[in-house]
Amino acid sequence: MDEETLSRTLGAIGWESAPHGENTYRTVHETAEGELIAYVRLTDNWLIASIVPFLTTRGDNPFELARWLLRMNRDMYQCKFAYDEDGDVVLTVELPTESLDFAEVEAALKALVDHAVEHRATLRKAASA
């Protein structure tokens, strides 16, 4: 997969995108849980899509949050939570580019948005309890 193919693929699945640096696109999605901004980056061997930040914590991450993130990582297909260099929570999906086809990209990006909506709602409910 090359950058031109990625751009066409994003358009074909209805993801409006704008270039955001080399081999990276910024996309915005309106959801029931508010706006989601996802960055889709192409490297030599990987297609990486991330919602950064998913949850802003500035590194103040209680043990219970870390345990919850690990449980979600176990149960989610393809997607995973991680901490970025600022200590914030990100949600990401990584696909190897070898033999990558349209259906795989479409399914992975749909899963990213679906998990983001589901888990953002869960975290908001927990924070207000």
C-alpha cells in the first residue's frame, strides 16, 4: 500500500481526510459521544490509525484505569489502548501492510471508531459516578 492508495481507500469508506505530515492523514468523525479525531499513518510495514488523545490524563493514571485498559485490550479485536509520551491514553489499531486489502482496512477503521464510542461512553459514566 502506498500513500495514494491509502488516500483513495479512506475516501472510498467515507472517511474525509486531510494530509497531516508525511504519510499521515487527519480525519474527523461526528459520533453520539462527540467528535473523534483519528490519525491514519502509513509506514513501510504498518498502517496505524490512532485516536490521540483518547483520554487526556497527563500521566495521572490510577491503577484501576490501567487494569481496565488491559482488560479492554484483552477483549478487543485488533484495537488496543496505550499511553502516549504525555501519559495520555490513546486508542489505536495496527495492520501489517503486506497483502492488506480494502475490506481489512475498512473493518479495522470501523472497529476503531466503534470501540472509541463504546469506551468513551463507559469512561464518561465512570467519571460522573
